[in-house]
Amino acid sequence: MRSEFLFTSESVSEGHPDKVSDQISDAIVDLFLAKDPEARVACETLTTTQKVVLAGEIRGKNIMDEDGNWADGVRDEIERTVRDVVREIGYEQDGFHWETLDFSNNLHPQSAHIAQGVDAGEAKEEGAGDQGIMFGFACDETPDLMPATLHYSHKILERMAADRHSGAAPFLQPDAKSQVTLRFRDGKPSAATAIVVSTQHAKGYDEGAKEAELHNYVRAVVADVLPAELLTNETVYHINPTGSFEIGGPDGDAGLTGRKIIVDTYGGAAPHGGGAFSGKDPTKVDRSAAYIARYLAKNIVAGGFAARCTIQLAYAIGVSAPLSLYVDTHGTGTVGDDKLEEAIKSIAKLGGLTPRGIRTHLSLNKPIYRKTAAYGHFGRKPEGDLFPWERTDLVEDLRAALG
């Protein structure tokens, strides 16, 4: 690693059009998993001016039969769920309003050919829901063991959303983006060189005293979120650099599920396999294997076995065992990367990192996904059933396996 460099990550708020789509898709996953923990869901959402469109394929008891017939009341539940998500985010605008938007449901039964490759049977174990490569990452830059640039980008927008919902910042509207650039020296954040925040706002907050109020508010949020030692007189702020931002959300730009995969993961500080998470049930290894890879990387760093760790897993559709496991501690490991790979493989409770083993160990067949769909899937606090991949309860198993 270079001794000095600049690095940047961005985040987007819960009201960003792509994140509205992600949250709707994951709310549908939760709705179906609550009815059938073994439900199969691949739900894509399009949001645009006064319109929400669902598409994808599903299967599950008490949801839809193989002929595409909905169980009693489910269609109405789906629409209520969609409108509730939009209402809770805060969209009551002429161009996008939870109560008056046009809704279209185009979900249909899952392909029988996919089902035959994935489902467990008498002769075979449950296979992966698709092929692909998944990455997990952790580093010691923050207490959550996340890249600092992404961590602070998320926290700025989380604070602004909380203030908007509480009424502390009534001039804010739901759509917003942030970006944080940090200077690193000897692998550690040393200074914030640039902060970018673009936020949708109430009418009139683009000029004069009201614009100054908005800018001062954002600077105060940044000062609360970032450590004081990172902010200097040389930190450059770009707050609503284009000027007015009154038209936002799906009215300002169409949103689609799965377009913010770098925001969802590590802000560009680690590789990404390319698969999105939201709208997918946990048999899809795009989601579940990425979660277990983060879990493994985080426990390696939390256990003091490395300061920085990347893990890759690979799967083939219909095949249960991973094709490969790769560990890279980027020269920071206290033990060899090959020894960490063997230690992971030897821990029985991980179930061989098969799709079923992952879901069982992390208890993923639960309606826990709506909360993941804004402000990152990683670096979150594990509470109850939520964010189990953020636990650090594997450290002692790794230590025992390493001898």
C-alpha cells in the first residue's frame, strides 16, 4: 500500500430513486418470507414519476401457485406494502406520492428449470441459486471495521434523514447524496480533503438566508459525524453544487433495484462480484454468500489475525459446495492466508459454506431485509435477528482452528 493517497466513497439516502426501489424489493422479500421461510423471490422494482412497477419471479406457500394464481388477499398486501414503504420514506410530492402513485404488479411464478437445479431432493443437496463470485471485506479504519470513506458518507445521510423525520430539519426532502474524500497516511485516515452533499430541499432554500441556513446545517452535521481531527481549514465543502434541488426522487430520475451495489458494500475499497442484493431471497448466493464472506472477513480482523482482509467465494448454479475460497490479508496477516483458508474450511458450524449451511448459520430465512436496503448492508449493528453477518462470534472458533 502507498504511504500517502486520497480515496473517495459515496452514499445515497433512503429517498434516492434507486434506494426507493431497493427498499420496495426487500419489503416484498420480507412479506413473502414471513409467509413461507422457504419462499423463492427475485423481485425487481422500477420507480419513476408517479409510478411503481414490480417484475420478477416468485414461489412459495400461501403466496402464489405454480399456475400464477395468488393466494387470497396477497395482491392487496403487496400493494399496501409498496405504498407503506414510499410513505415511510416521506414521499408526499406531486410527482411521487405514496397514496396516488400508479402501481403495477408483474410478478410471476419461478421458472421450473431454475427450481429443479436449486431445490434439494432425495438424491442431492440444495444447490446455489445462481453462479457467480462474491466478496467480503473488513478493515480496522473504523470501529465497525469498514472503510472510513464509506462509513462517514453513510453516517452523514443517516443523520440528515433522522433530522428530517423528527422535524429538526423541516427544509430537507428525502433525496440526497454524499461523498467523502480522505487523505490516508501509512494506511490510516489523516484528513478530510473534500465533502460533497447534495440534498433535495423545500422551495426557496437555494438562495439568500435560507440557502445559508441549509449550508450551515450540513456543515454542522459533518462536524458531528466526522472526528474533529479529520476536519481542517483546508477541507473543501461542495453543498448542492448545482444550485436548486427541489425536484428529486423518482420524479427527478427513474430508480431501479440493484444499481447501487458499491454503496451497498464497501464504497470501492474492495472488489465486488457484480451481483446486487436487494429483492433476492437468501438462496441466491449473490446475497447470502456476500453476507458470509463479510462475516468471515470481519471476524478475521476482529480477532486480530489481520488489519485488512478480503475474501472471495465462487459458486455454480445447482451445485452446493463453493468452487473456491480465497483469503487475502494484504500483507497485514499475523498468520498465513492459506492457514486462514484451511481454518475456515475446518469449522463445522459453517456447514461447508453451502447455501443451506450459510442460511442456517446466519439464520437468513427471516423477514430481515428491508433494513438492509439503505445506508449499507455492512457496518451495521447486529440487533436481534437483524444483520447477523455483523456478529464477531466466530473469533474463538478461528483461534481454535488455527491452533
